[in-house]
Amino acid sequence: METTIKKLLPGISAVLLGILSYYFVKGWYNIIPWAIAALMIGYFSKNRRYSIVNGAVFGYFLFLVYILVGYGGKTDTNSVARFILFDVFFSLAGAVGCSIGAIVGNWLKGKFV
């Protein structure tokens, strides 16, 4: 049970942070709470491998939810299909970025512990 909750925690926290940051923190400075969360995920992960996986899950769901919540475009099939492709590829970039942040957080844990 405990490991299942630990595996779901990055995804759930990403969804919550994506929604909260869309509605309450508008602008380029959204990156500040996202970076802090990515560093914390890396810091609290058990090892470097888990920090990469947890960071990727966190980044993917964070960007996916943030973009989906903010979508205000057309509802025709062509526009929605292009939006979904954009969202998937942008979320993959978020997964890479948050994995790097989580690796840094895991590295910091080794320096300060």
C-alpha cells in the first residue's frame, strides 16, 4: 500500500499544482513553484533512478494538466487533434525538464545529508 501511494504521489501533486498554478499564479513566474516541486521530488526520492522516474511523471502530468485547463480554443476535430499533439509533445518536454530538476534535487540531497 505504501509503495502504491509513493508511486501515485508525483502524478497527483502535479495535477494539483498544475490546476492551482493556472488559476492563482499567472505569468512566467509559474516556473518558480514548479522548479521547487521538482527539486523536492528529487530530494525526497530514494535514489537517482527513482528521482528520474518521479520527475518525469511529475513533469508530464504538470504540463498536461496546465495546458488542458487553459485550453480555450475551437472544438472542431482538426483543432482538437492538433491541440492534443501539441499537448503530448509539450508534456514530454516537461517530463525531461522536471527529470533534470529532480536529478539536481537528488544530487543536493547527497551534498547536504
